[in-house]
Amino acid sequence: MFALKQLAGLSGGEKWASTPRRPGTARVEESQVAAMAQEVSILSTLEHPHIVNYYEQVQCDDGTRAIVMEYVEGASLRERIAVALETRTPIAEEESWRITLQITLALRYLHMEMRIIHRDLTPGNVLLQHVPGGGGGPGGGGSVVKIADFGLATALAGPDRSGGKGEALGQVGTMLYAAPELVQSQPYTHTADVWSLGCIIHEMAALRPPFAASSLLHVVKKIVECDHEPLLTHDDSGDDSGEIAASSGDPAAQAGFSVGSTSSAAGSEGGFSAVSGASGPPLVCRCSREMAQLVSNLLVVDPAERPSIVRVAEMLAPRMMGELERISATQRDLLAE
């Protein structure tokens, strides 16, 4: 099975080739065509088990263009988080670690081998492909992470191979997950994706984005100041009323404003909306000190002080080895059956 991603904004009957249009509309469509060409150009060079496969671009019967991509049977991480909120069941930490490890492997490939910055890494662009017989539930041992939506991705020129020298300027993706240098239109490096990874890990642990706020201006202010409540750990004590919680009871605190996001196979996170969840008292979420420390290490405002993806992989090396052992044991059990 395949997935088709059509060029947004071109409805049936409108042709790929340039044709006379109302004043002001051609420019928008040309930028959309350019964005699609950029995505095709990047996707066609990528080959990694944790990145959605690109096959070809085709012209449909109605004249529109589409990208033919790998069909990922499962759900996005955004949907996984929504289920956790709806059922009032925090995501198991082992599941979050496995997702984190796979995203890290994909980013290491993008940054180090392909010198590409994703620029729009969000839970909606992290797809969880279910693997029958793998066990572990949605997103856990039975899922394979696939990174999608490279509409804002860019290749970074420069001699550096550690993820920290070459710089670029350009568009910002979904605001809630954008690094401080991106929201301030400053030069950025591969570590912009590392910030986004920190936001995603935080959201898996707390079931809400770290910089959620009631307005775009407030979101930007919180990002630039790295103003977020620290994750609660299992060692923390005290009254739950002061703890970080996921609930639909405070839309102003949980709403997210995003701009410049692109559509993806997983759906867009653009627009202004509150994080939904089941009614009732706030759901208190806790994690290990190891996970809380990792998020703290990644959400560093100064990009020069933020770790490269190579350094992140080194931090996760013990867990990487444990996951490889787990996979090997699972494969042995399956062969024994």
C-alpha cells in the first residue's frame, strides 16, 4: 500500500503548469509548488528505517501533482498522546524511551550523514507503525517510528560534521516545538531539531507541550526564556496541586498557537486550539530523573551550548544497548515458536 500527499491548495481541475489566475493567487501556488519540489528533492535522497520512504511523484488524472510515499499503518504520536489524555493513562516510560531512541537514530542519520535539518519535528510528524507480534502496545515494543513531512526541511552547507558549525536562515515550523533561534529569525544549526526532540520527550512525559500558552506572543516569550515547569519525577514529594498536570480544565494553560506548519500524512498541528483530555481532576504525570534530566539537557536556549545529536546519542548509549538486547531476545523467541 502507498500514501499520496497532494500539493495543498490545488483542487481538482487546476493544473500543475502555470495558467492565468486571479491577482495574488499565482504567487501562493508557486510557493506551494516550490515547497513540494523541496520535499521531493530531500525525500528522494533519504533511506532510513525510521524515515518515511519516498517512491515517486506523479500527476493525477485531475492535473494535480502528488508524492507517492510509504503507507504507515498505525497512528501519529500526536494521536497516541490524545489517547493517553482521553483514557487518563500516562504513556509508559519504556514506551517513551523507545520512541525517543528511534527519533534520535533518524536525526543522527539526517544531521550527520545527510546534513539535513527537519525544522518541523512535532508529535504529528512522528508516525508510529504497528508491527504485529511485536508486543508492547501502541508506540511501544510493537511500533516502529517513522519521521514524516519534510516540507520545511533544508540541507545545511558547511564543513562541520558535529552538527554545530554550519548555519542557515529560513522558515519556522510549528511554533510550539520551534527552537528559540528559529522563532527569533536568527541563524540556526542542526541543534534546532534537538530542541524539538526535547519538547517531544517532555510532552510524552507530561502529556502537554512544555511551552503551551494562550497566545502566540506568550508562546514565543516562554520559548525564548525557556519558561516551562520542570517534569515531576517519581522521587518528588508534596501536594499534587503544585505539580505539572494534563487536563482539559485549563484551556489557556494548555492551548498552543502554531504558524507555518505544513500538512503531513499524520495531519497538521497548525492553528490555535486547546489540548483535549477527559474531564475530571488533573492527571498528574511523573517520570524518572533520567528522563527529566535529558529534557533539561536538550532544552537549552543558547544553541552553542545545546548538545548535538551525536552527543544526545552518547547520552542514550546505555539505553540503546538495552534496546538492542531486547530486540534480539524478541527475535529469538519468535524463531523458537
